[in-house]
Amino acid sequence: MQTALLTAFGAPREIRELRIPEPGPGGVLTRVAGVGACRSGLNVMSGRSRDGPGTPLVLGHQVAGHVAGLRRRIVLAARTSEHGVVRVVSSRSTAELTLSEATRFRTLLDRAFEGRFTDALWRQALGGVHFFVEEDGVPISHASVVPRLLAVPDRELNTGYVEAVGTRHRDRGKGLARSVLAAAQRHIADNYKLGALHSVLPTFYEHLGWERWRGPTFVRTRSGLMRTETDDGCIHIWRVPAAATLDLDDPISCEWRPGFVW
Ligand SMILES: CC(C)(COP(=O)(O)OP(=O)(O)OC[C@H]1O[C@@H](n2cnc3c(N)ncnc32)[C@H](O)[C@@H]1OP(=O)(O)O)[C@@H](O)C(=O)NCCC(=O)NCCS
């Protein structure tokens, strides 16, 4: 990559080719489109200020550009809590989780669901992308999106299915699940034809823009379509443009999976 390198304080900058860096863990590589020149940078160039890492130096810390590479954790959004604490929503695919990270998510969910979060529910939360907020390295809110194939009359829809939504007890009511779900919804809009989930907390999701499916629910099995009456009224969808015309009163089916089919 081409850079304007300051080789000595007060010296003119030199155009040099440098190796493109690899993003470190949790890092993002940005292809720079523009960079601001600020007073502190000009002071360094003129030799008036010698604070900082020393030469050789690539100046410019107000950078705008495009994400050209990333590693492991993607920071999707940051919001400041009422105490001035920055809450960052990150994402990570299941394949990239270390065992200890997976264990920390599981511990959060076990506690959030007060012992009702079973191994089957955990398995169903794996295989996609996890969205989470951490505090001091500990996850305090989580949701994951896994790929599924839902079908309505005459149509199959690649669906981002939301699983394992939970927030640590003492952090509830601070908008964390809302932030995590907003990131999950953006991921669904970018990658799927529909968002869906199963919940017995209708008001929570409807409040966030999800719509409750009114039609009958089914599961597709080797022996054909089977009714799943107990799940009727529990399925919620998030419409992306491809799902704009879906009729909430139509029948809807999911592919069979072990554990809870919906
Ligand atoms: C449900 C849960 C994830 C909410 O997490 P949270 O971080 O407190 O949620 P938020 O603060 O982002 O709340 C977002 C909105 O939903 C509302 N809300 C929160 N919990 C709700 C609930 N149980 N029922 C209905 N609405 C709820 C909030 O009032 C808020 O609305 P507002 O923005 O108008 O104030 C959390 O209570 C939890 O972990 N529960 C146990 C696990 C669970 O039931 N998960 C959902 C399974 S489908």
C-alpha cells in the first residue's frame, strides 16, 4: 500500500510502499478513502510536537474508508449507557468461537433463563452468527442467528432464525437486547430473505417491529408435513424486502431438526 511516511520530524513526507497489515484479533482492516489533517498532525510534521510513537510515522488518525478485511470480532454498533459506559455490540460466527467464549455465552444464557436453557436450545443457537455485548470481557447480552429454510405456499425462504436471546439480570431494561437484535436484524437483511423466531414473549418482539404469524404452523418431515399446533401464535417474522408480500394468515413450515423444531 502507498503511504506518505514521515521519516524524521520536520522533514518532508516520502511516498513509500508498505506491506498491507493483517487485522489483529478483533481488528478491522480499512481501505482508506480519505483522511483528515488535524492540528496535532501538522505539529508533528513541522517538528513542533514530538509526542507519540516517533518516526517513521504514517500520519492521520481521522480516517474514513471501507472495511477490507476483518478478524473474528466485528464491532457493529456502540451506544453509551446512562452511566457513560460505551456498550459495543460485536458479532462472531460459531466457527470462530473459542471454547471459553462459547462457555461464557452458555453461562450467560443459563443464568438469564434461570436454568431453563437446555442443551437442545444451546445446540440450536450454534452454526450461525452470535451478536453480543460484553462488559469487561464478560458477555451480558446475546442473540444468535442461524440459517433455516422456512416455506409458505409456493415459496421457500432462506431464513435467518433468531435463537438464544438473553440479557444478564442486573443489566435488563437498558436497551441491550434491543441493540443486539438490531444488529441481528441488519445481518438478516443483508443475508436472508426473511427473519423469524419462536417466542412466548410476543409483546417484546412486536415492540421491536417483529410480526406475529397468525397462520397454522407445520414441520416438514420424511413422512410429510406435520402440524405443530403448540407453536401456533409463537412464530414471529422480521420482514426484509423479499418478504414484503408474505401473508401472516398463510400456513408456514420449517425443516425438521432435533430438539425443538421451531
Ligand atoms: C427478554 C430479555 C432478553 C430483554 O432484555 P433487555 O436487555 O432487558 O431488553 P431491552 O432493555 O433491550 O428492552 C427492549 C424493549 O423491550 C421491552 N421488554 C423488555 N423485556 C420485556 C419482556 N419480558 N416482555 C415485554 N417487553 C419487554 C422493554 O421495555 C424495552 O422497551 P422500550 O425500549 O420501549 O423501553 C431479558 O429480559 C431476558 O434475558 N429474559 C430471559 C430470557 C428470555 O426470556 N429471552 C427471550 C426468549 S424469546
